[in-house]
Amino acid sequence: MAAKPRLGFWQIWNMCFGFLGIQFGFALQNANVSRIFQTLGANVDDIPLLWIAAPMTGLLVQPVIGYLSDRTWSGLGRRRPYFLGGAILASLALFAFPNVGALWVAAGMLWILDASINVSMEPFRAFVGDQLPQEQRAAGYSMQSFFIGVGSVVASLLPWLLEHSGVANTAPSGHIPDTVRYSFYIGGVVLLGAIAWTVFRSREYSPAELASFDDHAPEASSIHDNGTSPRKWSRLATAALVVGLAGFWSVGHFALDKQLYVLAGGVAAYGALLLLSGHTANTGMLANIMRDLHQMPSAMRQLAVVQFFSWFALFAMWIYTTPAVTSVHYGSSDPTSVAYNEGANWVGVLFAAYNAFAALAAIVIPRMVRAIGLRRSHLLNSLLGGLGLLSVFLIRDPKLLLLSMIGVGFAWASILSLPYALLSDSVPAEKMGIYMGIFNFFIVIPQLVAVSLLGLLVKHLFGNQPIYALVIGAICMAVAGLLTLRVPEPRTA
């Protein structure tokens, strides 16, 4: 079998350029959606539940798109039709989002926007695995991290830049400021343009070509059959369904925090899907996804725990930085006040800063990997991220928070690249899309847990002080780094 050809710098550049647009959309969402929710009347402790769209759409969309893209071959190729279709839908959603006038409409629009971006994003991870040999994958994922950083810097800065260009940064109660509206319009254009560049400037290997390369299949020992017999599936499904329904009943009966419905519902839904998949044809999509979930490579099992703690920390940062910084560093929780909106714009600057540092880190990380390996590099970067989040709690001068973003940026660049490089060598080429989609379960599950628990913790343990959510995130980031040491280095890393 032939070795997969190495690609040149500009070929990797073109195939990763679309991520600039994807992250442009995500950065506008991450930096501004909590602000939009508060502007439309949301309470601080309701914000995590309103954010449920982000993890839920990833959980539903990514494995389905991964499964379908593994089985697609068209005039545009295997992954590129999904890049383009998702980009068109996401651009339309970005134009519509800032014109909503009610909180429930904004929550629904977040579902649409996040689902559309996920349609484009999921195949990009598999695209790198398809196109690059193992020894270039860390560089490919780091190039994606570079474009993620660049796109996020500009997108996060847009409201602040527009304010300093004379665009109105405040609006009457219940109305979204022009700085935010115009930022979303610009984002729609950039997202579609960047993804179109990758679609029309890249090529793909056909399924037959992929099958001819020597990395087509992973080492046999890396794939495990773990409980996929019908009897075991039935027992596991029944147990999950009973536990989930019991939890759902308990929340209502004992008047527990309503956000716990998300956690109970998730467990029940897993049981229901597992039970349903046992009664579908062996070739059905649901049965295949559930089977692959239970036969995932051992490296993915170990990385799943790393991802859980990493993304719990990130989600805490995304949904609580705006209320934390505006209340602690700017002294206002009133979305109509000048102080609140100045603080919200500064959060955009901070998010731009950590993404700028991530773009720089993406250049450094491949050298770091060559020096100390994938695992130790991810450990170091995760510890830097934990220190960065903790320092937001300790620092009181908002300008000095830029220093906090250095550590966050290194962690972000590492999270977006090194776990995928650690994983890709153990994934069969013909299932790269579905396994990358399943891997993203361990990105969205911690976000669902965060939706269920963070509001509860902040409200009842920390007196509705959102700054403590960032402390929880700091601890989780450090734990994620330490757990990376359990994951083996790829055979050709």
C-alpha cells in the first residue's frame, strides 16, 4: 500500500482556510449571545439553560453529518458539500439573529445558527485526517487553530471597533445595539466567503484512493468491541432509561433546580436511542452510530475524559465571562447601562486577545510537540489555561485581564489541535467522519452537564456571583491536562 503524499504549505493553508469563517461565526456567538439574552430580559441564572442549543445541536448534528459524509461522493467531493451547505444556512442565520425582538425567538435562533455552523464544522476535522499523512496532522490541526484564532480575533473585536468608529453601542431596553447587529452582518459575509475559498481551492481523495493508502486502517488492537451484543445493549439501555426518568421525576417532585431536567433528560435520551438502535437494521444510521460509539478506539476512550474537563471549562468561560466581568470589574449588571455595555465590549476584546494568542500558539505548538511530545505539550498548555482563568478571579483591573488571556489562548489552541492529533492515528480512514462526530460527543456532553450544574452552583453555592464559574473552569482545565498523560502517543508522532 502507498504512503499518503505529504502536502505543501499552501495546500494545507487552502484546506484549512474555511475554519476562519466557521470560527468567525462561533466567536460572534460566544462573545455576544449572553449579552443578547440579557438585553432581551434573561436573568443570570437562566443563561446556562438558554445556551442549551449549542451543545444539543452538536450532539445531534455532528455524528449524523459525520456518518453521512463518510458515505458521500459527489462532484464537490466527500466533505465539501457539507462545508458549503452549512455555510449558506449559517450566513442567513447570522443576518437574522440580531433582529430578533423576544427572548424565546433568540433562543430558537441560537439553535438554527449553531446547527448550521456544526454542519460545516464537523467534516473539517475529518478532512484533515483524509488529506494528510499522520506526521503532518498535528501541523494541519494547528493550521486550523491558527485560522480559528485569526477569525475569532476580528469577530470578537468587531463591536468594540464599531463603537470606536461611531456606531451606537447602547439601545433602548429590549433592543440589540447597532454594534452587535452590524457585527453579525459582517460575520455572515466572512463565513460564507472563507468556506467557499476552501470548497473551490481544495481537492479530495476519492474513497478508492483513500483505501489504497497505508494509513487506511488503524492497528487492530486499538478497536474494541465493548458491550455491543443485543442483550448487553438492552440492559444498558433499560438502566439508562430508568435512571433518566427517575431523575426527571425527582426534579419535578422535589422542586429541584429546573436546569437538572437537562441532565436527567440526556440520560433518558441515551437509553431510548440505545434501545431503539437495537431494533433497527444492522445497516441503519442509528445502529451504526451506536455500534461505533461502543467500539470506539481505546485512545478515544482516554481522550474522552480529557475532553470532558477541557470543554466544561471552556463553556463556563463562554457563558459567564460577560456577566462576571461586567459585574466585578465594571460594577454593573444592568444591560441598559453604559458601564455594562463597556464591560461587554471589553469581554469581546478579551476574547479577541485569547484568540490572538491562540493564533500565535498554533505556530509554537508544532515545535513544542517535536520537543516534548503531544501529551506533555497538551498538559503544559492546559495548565496555562487553568492559571489564566484563575487569574480573572484574582485581578481587578480589567486592562490587566489581557494577561490572563495568554494562558487561555495557549490552552484553546491546544484543545483545538492536539487531542485530534492524538486520536487520528487510531481511527479507520473509512470511518474518519463518524468517529470525529462521535468524538465531539465528548465536547457537547460536558457542555450539557455545565448547563445543568453551573447555574445551580453559581446560584446556591456562590450567591449568584458568576466570577466563581471561572474558578470552577480553572480547576477543570488543570485536571484535563493531567489526564492527558494517560493517553498513548501515536505510533508515528
